[in-house]
Amino acid sequence: MQFNIEEESFLLPTLALMFSESTKSKLRKMLTEGRVLVNEIPVYKAKELLVKGDTITIINRSDAMKKSPPPEPKKQFSKLKILSEDDYVLVVEKPAGLLSVATDKLEKDTLHSRCVDHVQRQSERAWSHIVHRLDRETSGVMVFAKSREIKEFLQTQFAQRDVERIYHALVEGGPKDSEGTDSSWLVEDKHLHVKRVKSTFKGSKQSITHWKIEDQDEFVSLMEIKIETGRRHQIRMAMQFQGCPIVGDMIHGATTNPLNRICLHATTLGFVHPETNEFVLFESNVPFANRVKIDFET
């Protein structure tokens, strides 16, 4: 069926004149199915402006399927384990093997990008701001801010060491003592390699790591670790120095990797909430805790 336009008009009212007995919903469906051609080109918008000399052609469904472009695949949202969310912060559990945020390689799938996708499903103008990071190989609790002001509020707490950060690590063997503190100075080169240096070394930063054995057998120890500073590879370096590298951490001396991951998990994160000004704690389970065969009793 064909119809010639004699004067300027919009597409949907014109279709209503052509099919006076059809409802607007049926006419809109005809558009979405690609059955309406304007000058032999499929048009989908009801408010398409028509001018004198245009020709409308109506085709059947089978022909429309051949002419219409395939629908764009719906965006697949990656899984995101949310521990807590409100108007100010988003607290999530990062899986091992996922970057916290994209590097200069502009990786598309990161924990940050997943958080942005999540908040923008609620509002296109929403955003998720990076507050801190975990190494790609480390899993556990992370907090993201929903505004720049909240980001700065939280980062001040990190800078002033007011944040509580507890990790758990499964290490090869175990340290000589049941608990202790590793205080050292670390420096990071342009290739992101970290090494222990003297406090006078240019560019070095202090690293303070408290640890204690929670569980142990003849092969491995489950360590609870609290950090005062947030240096790159801080915990991994500390455990290597104690002679018990983290399971799976081949860079820092491990010889076993039965779980195909570095067994380091950020278990607890505590900070002053920006709305209530009260201290809040968020926790997640240790994914490799059951790898220790026997209870360690003091």
C-alpha cells in the first residue's frame, strides 16, 4: 500500500488517516516492526516530519524483517556483589582477578565500571567515584562514593589513618611468632615493582602491618592482618619478609598456587559515614578460610 504526501505533516497522524479503523497502539507497532517506509527507507519515529512529495509505503512483516536492521543487543550488566548502598556510598565486594579501576590501557570491565553501570541504571547522571583501590589479585570490601564531596570526605579518613582495614591471608607455613608488626619502608619504581629500602631512600614511604595467626596446620596458616598504611603490595611484602609468602603469590616467593589466585582478602572496612557521622563496619567472608584443616588453639 502506498500513500503520497500532499502537505507537511507528522508520520503518526498521517498513518491514522490512512488506517482510520486502527488504534494508535497498532500503528506504533507497525512502526516498531519496520513496516512503514518513507521514500523506501524504514522509519520508526512517530514524530517523523513528512513534506510534500514524500511517499509512504506499507509492507508486510516478512519483508520488513529483511529490510530492518537487527536490533542492538541489550547491554549485559556484569555481576556486582553489593554489601550496602545508600544515597552517599556504595559498598561492594571485589572479586579476585578484577581491576579496581582501568589503567592507561583503558580496560572496559573493572569494578569501577561495574559500579558506574549499577548507579546509572537508577539515574543516567549518577556516578561512582573511586575512593581507594585493591590489587587486581586481591578480593574483598571496597567503598565507592556517589559524589565528589563524599569521595574527598572518605579519602581524608584514609589519609589520616582513621579507616579500619582488616585482611585475611593464607600463607605458606607460618611466622615464628603468633603475632607481630612489620614496620618497613617501601618504594615503587616506574614499572610498579615494589622493594624494601631504608627510610632515607628517596621516595620511600612507611608501611605498617600488624598480623596474627588465626588458624594453622602443618602446611599453611590463616592470618588476620590489620594495616595502618595503604602501600602497594604492602601485605604481600610483609608476609614474604616473615618467611611465609601468601599462597599463590609467586612474585613474592610462594611455591604453591592450589586455588589459582593470591589468597589475600579484604575482610573488613570501617569508616565514619558521611551522613550520620557515625563509625560503620562492613564485612565479607574469607573465601579460602576452610583450606586450613585443623583449628589452631592457644
